[in-house]
Amino acid sequence: MAANEIILAKYGEIALKGLNKKTFEDILMKNLRRRLRKAGSFSVTKAQSTIYIEPREDGQDIDEALECVKKVFGIAAICRAKACEKNFEAIAELAKTYLADQLLCANTFKVTAKRADKAFPMKSPEICMELGAALLDEFPNLTVDVHDPEVTVTVEIRDTHAYIHGESIKGAGGLPVGSSGKALLLLSGGIDSPVAGYRMARRGVHISAIHYVSPPYTSERARLKVEALCQKMTAYCGNIAFFCVPFTEIQEEIKRNCPEEYFTIIMRRLMMRIAVNIATEDKCSALVTGESIGQVASQTMEGLTCTDAVCSIPVMRPLIALDKTEIVETSREIDTFDISTLPYEDCCTVFTPRHPKVRPHLEDIEKAEANFDFTPLIEKAVAETEMKVFKMGEEVIL
């Protein structure tokens, strides 16, 4: 085997899938190969719940490959490693050279061993003891600390080779995107909805996105902001179909025909009706929103009940019990916060009522909505919706 570094990726939850395990593994492998294309030429193989990501030729960017793998849902842990022959002398020599920089800078260490190949003549405790002694001889600065070491040296004895690596990096976790169906995310441009899309993708859901624009009340830069968010999400969610819906005429008719206190709830209901139409065409089985209970006036239990009443497919709300601090923390982790907080308006702020109804009754909303037949406008908006696909590795210029 070449002396190049490789990446070892371990999956967690997939291992519990029983008879369906292979289906999840196949989707994960496909996702990994697709994500790694921009990093260079890598082979991706699996054995014993471990995925081996190896450069096909010299000069491949292992750092960029690692960054790609860190964002692939379904991976629980990742590490950089090197391989050698399955004999103790080769293992000890590789550990001394490959991890020298880490061991020279540390005061404490320990060795762990995983002997997947039970034919290997040394058992795991013996490997740990002998390799630990060899490293102590080589690095006099070190002492052993099995409880809280600064460096952990890991040896994995597998079918064809032994692998040496240091600390593992936490992976994205969850399930591979595409293993849990497809849903349509209502992407507003704020902090919450990108986080909601990220969380659904982490559970294996393939995300499409829908956004509503109301020119001249909303600007082209506001739309570009949302497109930039959509592009940013592809790093975790994969390619995203993006639907942009003209909403001005509908909002103006709401203002003309409905009581002001119900503006927001009626607007949300009409958005949902449009979203259900688009979802059906895009073969999505559910809608996803970034709503959190009690965050704004329309997100009370009564408000959500009125909104859901027009939906013929499930509405997923992965942020429903999170507070704003938790949502902001995730938005920073996935690098959407700075875009989300750009000061461009969205259609939800157009015609905002001065005193919105906090706990509306469905019968009152339906009565207020009956003042005007919105169905033709909904059909028109669906027909005039523009669609584009955002792909990993592309860029939106704001």
C-alpha cells in the first residue's frame, strides 16, 4: 500500500439498522463519492463498519477531503491514518514516525488497539503494552495516562493492513441524506429556516426549498440573500431544488379583503397551500418550517393549528422546542448566521399587522378568509413559480 495518508470514517446509527443496513450504507457511500469529487480523486470502500477513503494518486488534497467528509450525514467519527504491514515491528515504526509531531509536544499518552483480525498473533492488551513501551523509549518526554491522555495512539488490525492514527474527529452524525424521503423547506431568509433544513437533512431527509418574493416590497438583493443561504446549505444537504414564488398580488388582496389582525395567519395559510402544490409536483412527502413555539405571534399552538388546517401533507417543525440561543448556535456552526442577519427584507414583514391575533380560532380565520376567493391567485402563483437547482461547490454572489 502507498504511504499516503487515508481517511477512516466510522458510522454509528446505521450499524443498528438490521436488515435495512445495506440500503443505508449504499446511500452513504454514494453521498461520500459525490461530495469527494471536488477534493480530487479518491477511492471509497467499506469493511466492518469502517469506510476507507484513499487517494488514487499522489498530490490529492487530504485536508479538503477531510472537510468534505466532516459534513456528510451518517458519519459518526473520522480520523486521518496511515497503513502498514501486519507485523509489530512495522506498526511500532509507523507509530513513531507518523505521530512524532503530536507525541513530541505532549506530556501524556495512551495506546488503544482494535484487533478485528483475530488471526493476528498479539491480542489487544499485548499490542497496547508493547507499543506503549516502544513509544516511551522513543519519546522520553512522555508518561502514560490511561484516564486523561493528551494523545491517544490507536492501532487497528484489519483484514489486509494495520492502521495507525491519533485522535478521532467527531462526524456530522445522523443518517445519510436521501435515506428518509424528501421534504419541502419554507426558506424565509431568517436565522431559523436554514437550521430547520439542516436538522431534517441530518435525519436523512432530502431537502427542496421554497421562497416567496413580493416585489416591489421586497428587493432583488433579498432574493439573492435567500439563494446564498440555499447554496450554503448544500454543503450539508446536497443539491437543492429552489422554488421562488411571486406573492405580491396575494398579499395585496389579503390587505384589501381581510381583517388586519389576521393578516399573518392568513398569509401563512396561503403560503402553505402553495407549498403543498409545489411539494406534490416535486414529489415531496412533507413540508418543513423553522417555527419555534411561542417565538412570534403566529407561532402559538392556536396559530399553528390554523396554519396546518390547510395542509394535506405533514408539516415538520424540527425547531419547535428550541429557544433562539440554541438556534443561533447551530446557525453559526453551519455558517449561515452571517447571511441570515443581512438587513434585507422578506415578504413576511410586508403588511405586518400592528396587533396580530395571538390565539386565533380556526372558524374565525376561515370566515375572514372567505371574503375573497384566493384559489385563482394561488394557481397563478404556482404557475409562475421559478425553479433552479443549487449544487455543491457553486457560489452565489451577493
